Amino acid sequence: MRISAQMLIGIAATAAFVDGPGLGNQIFEGLSRLGSVNSLNATLAGTLGIVVIAILFDLFFYAVRQLTTPRGLRVRP
């Protein structure tokens, strides 16, 4: 589930490349305005937003795994 969620977020980010609704709209808008004043800021803000969303989803699924795995089956790293 964790890997699938990460893949889905990555695909949603690149969906904006083909003019679909996606998480990467701000990234591609910043790249299309490359050379203007705020193009780098828009690109970095979109990238950081997607990274934060991916980390939050990963932490959520990690917490679900910890809560649903019986204590006897848990492996300590």
C-alpha cells in the first residue's frame, strides 16, 4: 500500500504534463515561464508540496501498519 500510494502521487504529479488535472500543475507552469521572475519559486513550491504530501501519506500508512500488526509479529529495525 505504501509503495502504491507513492506511485499514485508520482503519476498524479506528471498528469499535469498532458494537460490533465494533477498535482504538478504548479511545477509545469513554473517550467513554462522559465526565465521570468518567479518561475523557480513556483517550480520549487510545487515540488516541495508534492514531497510533503508523499511523506504524509507514507507516515499515515506506516502508522496504520504499526497499529494493525499484532505485537508478536512486529519486527524491530
